[in-house]
Amino acid sequence: MSFEEIGTENAYKVLAPRPTIIVTTVNKKGEVNAAPFSFTMPVSMDPPLIAFASVTSHDTYKNIEEVNEFVVNIPKEDILNKLWITGEKFPYGVNEIEKAGLTSKPSKKVSPPGIEECIACIECKVHWIKNAGDHNIIVGEALNVNAQENSLKGGNLDVEKLKPVLHVGGVNFVVGDHLRKVE
């Protein structure tokens, strides 16, 4: 097997597919924002911390700086086209959940809503934010987690039933519905 140099600018591309989330936020006026992200990961179990990366010009980032709260929503295949709509450029203050034809659901511990059509919602308060090149890393502590009934199987997300989406790049996604076990 031979390897070829593909350039360091492509490092993130070989780390694909990546989990895709929709982050919901509100600004000080209570206006809702929703946007998809695939630069995301869990970073700690105790305390429960979730991280994602955003550019500082993004409405999501601006709202998080104002309110220090966000919700990580885990989408599934049947809302993939609606997920894409939440990533469109709308004027600041426009509710992307409504524009995408999705349904807001009240959160219990934070002011931003969750998304009803998603597999799960993780309500977070900002733990810290740090600069990381052309993005900032936002780490939030999970204050409340709720998921669709029967979404777990054997303690893990039932990917075969729920079909979460993974981002490859651009408009390309993979549906994570094929479970393989190490033997």
C-alpha cells in the first residue's frame, strides 16, 4: 500500500464522516437561531462536556456570547433537507427552526429551545470558549439530556432504527444506520 501527501489543509477532511448536530441558541431578545455543525465531540463524562467549533461571525456564536447557553440537537435522516435549510444565510434574528419547517420544544434548564424532530437534545451552559485558529471552540456542560423514547439499545444509540446523519463535506452526508461489531 502506498500513501500520497494531500496537504495539511485536508486534515479535517480525512476525519469524515463526522457527527452532525443542529445547535439552537437565543439572543438577549429571545430570538431563536438554529444552525448545523459537524466540528463536534464529547470531551468529558464527569462533568458531562460537549464541544463544537464555530466561526466568530456566525449568529450561533454571537448568541452564545450574549446568553452563554445552547442546545445540541441530534438530527436523523428524515430531516436532512430541513437540517440543510437551518444552515442557509438568513438575517440575524430570523428563526431557522420555523424556516426549516421544524418544531421548537421548550428546554427545561436553558432558554434556547430544542427541536422536536431530533433524536435527542442536550441542554448546555457554556463551560469555556477558546480560540482555535479560524474557529473558536465552545465547550458546554450538559445540564439536561432528553431523547426520543426507545432511542437507546443496549445502552447505545439505536443507529439502525434512528439513522443519525454524519457529514462528509459540503452537501454530502452518510446515514449512520449500519452497525458492525468487532469480533
